[in-house]
Amino acid sequence: MENFLWPPETKWDCLNLGGDWLNNILNYDNVINSFVCLFILSSGESWSICMQSVTDAVGIDRVPIQGYNDYWFFYFMVYMIVGSLFMINLFVSIVVNTYYGEKEKLYRNDLLTKYQKIWLQVQTLCLQEEPTKQIKLTGGLVKQTCVRLSQEDSWFGYFIFFCIICNSVVLSINWYEAPSTMLSALEYTNYFFTAVFTFEAMIKMYALTP
């Protein structure tokens, strides 16, 4: 009895063992299939399947091996950023610019000169301008302090924004089989941010009370 290589390494080993040699639906065997794969990648639909089939490829008529060409991950990452995000944004920008161009023609604004358009923009800004509201502080010292801290341009607002960013980073630092000391530190850190956000809510609620 003839000895066959097991596991099969080539297409012919598979056929000699009585198997069927079938390609993946997503492949780069010809130009048309390659364009289809690139279109699927740009749409963001099932792109990970195409990436996995490429990284497992060994050669022509060779059995795929998982993770054989891991460096192809960089190609797919670059293509997803440039081909998907940038090209879609470019397409959207063209559509938006075309829409505004047709809108200008509809309202006959394309007949205005450069300085006439600037004059209209200045007049529109003047009509949209509103007087700055001056907050009159009432109540005791604690009430006035809470009102000042509740304003968006105060240092307390920037501190809360910084805490939100730090809390998001802390929530993302978690992985499978993480050390117990790390999990405990993350838990106490979340308690700290919870206390900060609760203190912020109490300050704003007290500042809004009449």
C-alpha cells in the first residue's frame, strides 16, 4: 500500500487521499476576485475573514497554515485606514461639496461677488450674535463657589474632563488572566472616579437649586 503524507501539505496530497481541493470564496486568484476582496475590505464587511485567509496562505496549491504570514496584518491595517476611512471621507466630502454648490446655484448666490458674500456673512453673524449673560451670584459663600465651579470654563470643568479621559483609559486596561493586584488597583481607581463624579453631580445640583 502506498504511503501518503499526513497531514497533507499540497493540493496533490489532498487529492491522493480522496479529498476535494476547494478555494476560499474570498481569494486573490485573479484580478476580478482581487478587486472583489478589496471592495469588501473597503466596506468593512467580513474583512477579518479575508485577512485570515491571506495570513494563512503558504503558496500556490499549498495547504494553509494558521499564522504562516503574520506580517500581512500590517498591510490590512494600512488598507483599512487609508482605503476605508480616507476614501469614504473623500467620497462624502465630494458629495457634500456638490450639494452646497447646487444649493448656491438654487439661491442665486453664485452670482454674488467675493466681497458681497463676505458682507452677507458679516450681517448674518451680527444677527446671530447674542449678549453675554452675566451670572449674578446669590446666596452664601458655599453657594457662590458651587456656581463658579459649575461653569464650563472653570478649572473644575477641565478637571472633570481629565477624569473622564483617565477613567476611560482605566476601564480599557483589562485582559484575560490579569493579576489580582492589577484588578484590585483598577477597582479602587474606579471607586475614586465614581466618588469624583458623584461629588460633581452634588455640586451642580446644589448650584441649580434656587
